[in-house]
Amino acid sequence: MTVLVTGAAGFIGAAVAEQLCARGERVIGLDSFNAYYPVQLKRDRIARVENAAGDSFVSIEADFADHTALESYLADQDFDRIVHLGAQAGVRYSLENPRAYVEANVMGHLNLLEIARHRGIAHMVYASSSSVYGGNDKVPFSVEDRVDHPYSLYAATKKADELMSETYAHLYRIPLTGLRFFTVYGPWGRPDMMPWLFTDAILSGRPIKVFNEGRMRRDFTYIDDIVAGVIASLDAPPADDGAAKPGGSVAPHALYNIGNNRPEQLMDVIGIIEEACGRRAEIEMLPMQPGDVPQTYADIDPIRDDLGFEPRVSAADGFPRFVDWFKRYHALG
């Protein structure tokens, strides 16, 4: 059994690829290695997977938003399932470079749907985002909620991915599962996200920027729990039985939240990071940034009921693990 994993050099993609190989799968890892954040981190993640997986893992450098190049690179590769995690990430960067999001997240997603369609793929799991909920006042956020008012272009592209997937599941009966990730963190995480930015600043003695005067809550989800949810989803393609799936589709298309089901106050998390770093943070309080939301909170009952998903790592355990990794990765002792 072979799985194509896009975004394989990314935070979640590398972790999923490594775990799939560990359980005996062959993985084709595809990534464009773009320079949104330092490419060396991406190459280090790929090297980690290669060292762990050996011949079970093949890395391909290609841009999945370029359908001609994608089809050429995959022409001689056989695979039966897809985990499509590649995307242009980042809510705030979408304000600066909107075209990158449409190219990667909309055209790129369409290209993978076309690959799935023409190859008769058994199941494609793809990354959506909790950002689709925008400023939803109802908590916890449910996959049954309306998500028609995104706060960022990034969120709008992820909603577009869900809509295109619904169309392909309806027209071509392709089993598809969309996963709305909630604030993923942990070792090998992204340099543009809060855990990395705050840890780096605190250890370096620089101030941290805290938006909305610190009045924010996030459903922080540890990477190991995310990987468990992705693989559980991959193993359970939605049935083409006419029954309504989570998210409301009667086609073989399901939507799930993957979160910790426990939102944390941002200031409490800063305290955990401070303790793990062994020093206090200098805090610069700022207003809310455009495109950001004050809270996220995942209703995970559908994925718990259908797939047995249960988050295991609390913020109190997960953030110190990240800080320990950060120190080792940067040789900070």
C-alpha cells in the first residue's frame, strides 16, 4: 500500500509521513520547498523522515499548483491513497500575498482532486482549517455550523477546498475527508506560529507581541494527536451509502474537526512557555490583527464517535516538549 503525502516537508506532513512509514506503508512525499519560512527546516524534516523510514519513503520536489509538472513527476509513481496536506499556510501572510493562496490552496487542491479522479484513488484526506469558522460566536465550533463569513483569504480558500471536494464526491463518488485542524503545535513546528515566535523571543530576551491585549483563547492541538487523527481518518473512507456524513454531505465526503476540545487562555499558555524557558517574557500588548479571531474551540464528537479519536496531550505537557525540542534544534543547551 502506497500513500502520496503532499506538503511532506511541512510540519504536519513530515510527521504523518514518518508515522505511515513506521507502520509499514510506502510513502511518496511531495513538496515544493517554497521559501515562506526557512527552507533548511523543511529539508531537516525530510532528512528526519528519510533516516527513520529508509527505502519506504521517496521525496519528490515539485509544485502541486502546476498541474503539468505534477502529472509529469507522478507519471511513473503508483499510489492508492492521498493525504493532501500541502498548502500556502498562514492567516496573516494572506493579507500580503493573496495570489499565493489562490494558486496553492485553490488550484493546487483542484489538481489533487483531478489526480484522485483519474487514478481512481481509494480515499483522499485533505487539510482544511479551523479558520473557516471566522468569528463564530457559538462554541464549541461544530462541522454542522454555517461557515459563510471567513475573516481571511486563507480561510476562504480552505472553505473553497471543502466546496470543490463536495462537488467531486458528488459527481465522481471519490471518497474524501476534510480535516479542520485547530492550532497545531509541537516539535518541528512552524517558525511563523506563536509557540516558535514566543519561545525564540523569550530565550533571546526580546519582547513578545500579544494581540487583542491577551484576550484570546485557542484550542491548541499537539502534533502527535493531529497525526493520530489524520491516520485514523485515512483508514476510514466515508461510505457511498447515501447517509449523511459529518458536515452534512450525502456523498462520500466527511468533514471533521481535529482539536484538543479544550481552549486555553493565551496568557496561561505564555506562563507555561515562560516556565519551560526558565525566564519571564517581556510583553508588548497590541490590538487584534486583521484576519485574526478571538477564540477557537473544537467540537470533536463526530470524529470521536466515528473514528475513536481522543486527544491525549495537554497544553501543560505539550508546550514544554516544544521548548525542549527548540533548545535542542538550535543547540541552546
